[in-house]
Amino acid sequence: MGWMVEMALKVEHELHNRRRGRNWGVGLLLLALIGIVFGLTVVKVLGLSDITQMERFDHVARPQLEPGALEAAEKRAAEQAAQRAAEEGEP
């Protein structure tokens, strides 16, 4: 009777072998995808010589990145304030 229990524990169905093979394949594909994403990230970060280049990719307008943008914005605000003051002064 002991030999039947021992034999039953070692016997695997063909379905288990196929599933194990598929699981290994999916695992390898996931590792490959993770490796590709990590590699692209490392290449992108190491390729930047200046940190302000990284800030350009966040799709937000940042005047401090453009030379002369702050001065132009201040000048435009002053002109608009002067125009409003002139409009308010006229009846």
C-alpha cells in the first residue's frame, strides 16, 4: 500500500508539464520587458548632461528654462497693468 501512495505523489499529469513550460515562457517574457524598460531608463538618464533637460519632458511650461522668458513675462504684465490703468482713467 505504501508504494501506491509514493507513486501517486510523484506522478504528474501532462497538463502540469505544459503549464510549467508556459509559466517559464511568460516569466522570461516579463523579465525581458523589465530589462528593456530598465535599460532604456538608464540610457536616457545617463545621456543627459544637464538636469534641466530632464525638466523639459514633463510637459509643463517653465519660464525659468527659457532665457529671457521671465523678463518678457514681467514686461507684458507691466504693459497690461498700464493699459488697464489708462482705460480706467478715461471715461
